Amino acid sequence: MHSNSRSVGMLKTYDARTKLYIMLAYLLMFLVGWKLIPVLIFVLTGAAIIYISRLKPGVLWDMSKSAVLIEILLSLILLMFAKPLLVLLVIIKLVMITFVYNSVMYCMKHVDVIDGLIGGFRLKINATRRLYSILEYFPEVYTQKKRVRSALKARGVDPDNGNIVSRFVKEILLAVPNHKNAFIELANRNKAMDMRGFTSVRRRKRIYEMKFEVVDDIVLVLAIILLLGTIFTQVYFK
């Protein structure tokens, strides 16, 4: 994406480093804010990120529903040991960070993730490749899921047919091969990096040099303000 086409209202036009900084800031907001006002800031910030990603709600839900279902189940278990209000905050924050993570990753290409990690965090190659595999894992699971769904439909099987219980069972049954295939695919990418000599940060060449523009500066300032606002309201508000 060329820098002259960047817009505050279009997440995919941001510099790759900006997108990763947004995810990092949102993760810190997740860890810091556990009172009403900080959680409200967290939710509104997440809603804004999802909105500027321009990702269709149906696609976002399809990408996130497996994780959301697991988060709900874990929250129900937590309900036996913690106060209902705390459990409610936990599930809200888990669901929001899942949506935001998928929204941001949807707006990044594989090469963007690598370049963003190297250029934005000054990581060495081994650390970059490990973090790349972690960040790309769940998007790759979704890619494998789409492939399986397409294969089932080609055979005349509708994976969306049935009631909510049967669909949930199908989701669970397909989860194992999807995760297995995602793991294999990411392992193959790492092998491809070795074959292409991707073993040094200095040897990494980009087609387009990353460069912060005014839009990136504005977004990063907003992210810092929201993070500081979360910390301030957590410390000084009841």
C-alpha cells in the first residue's frame, strides 16, 4: 500500500509497524483496565478499530466464533470461583481483544507482519520468525477452515446446515484438522524462509521502504492518549 493513499479511516492503509503498535497498545489496555471507565474506554477503542478495518461483521464473526465460544465456556467455569462482575469484565475484554486481533490481522499481509516486527521492534530473525508464527497462527486456522468448508460444499455437504448444537459439534470436529493443517502450513513457511536465505535482518530487502506518514503519527498519538487515559482512570477513579 503506497503511503500517499493512507487515511485515518482505513486501517489497511497504515504502515505495518503502526498496526502492530495498535495491537500492542490494545493488549496493554486489556491488562491495565479493570474498572468501569477503563473497560468502557477499552470497548469503545476496540469498536473504533473494528470499524476502520472495514471488515464485514459476518466475516469477523466467522473468524472469531470458535475463540469466542471457548472464551464463554472458560468464563462460565470462572463463574464458580469469581464474582459475576469480574467474570463479565473478563468475557467482554476477551471477546473484544479477539475481534480487534482478527480485524488488524485481516488488514496485514504475511510480509507486512515480518517487516513490521523487524522494523518496529528491532527483533532478531529467530524472534521475528517465532512471533510471526504466533501472530499468523489463528488467521491461518481460519484460512484452513475456509478451504475445508469449500471442499465440503463442493461435495454437496452444507457445513452450515442444522441447529446451533449440530453446527457447534461440526465446528469442534473440524477444529482439530484445521489447527493441524495451520501448524503444518506455518512450518512449511519457515522452511521456505530457510531455503530463500532469510537468516539475517540486514539481508532483508523490501520492495517498498516503510515510512511513517502524518496519518500514522496521528493514530499513534491517539493510541498513546487512550492507553494513558486507561491507566489514569484505573488508578484515580473508583
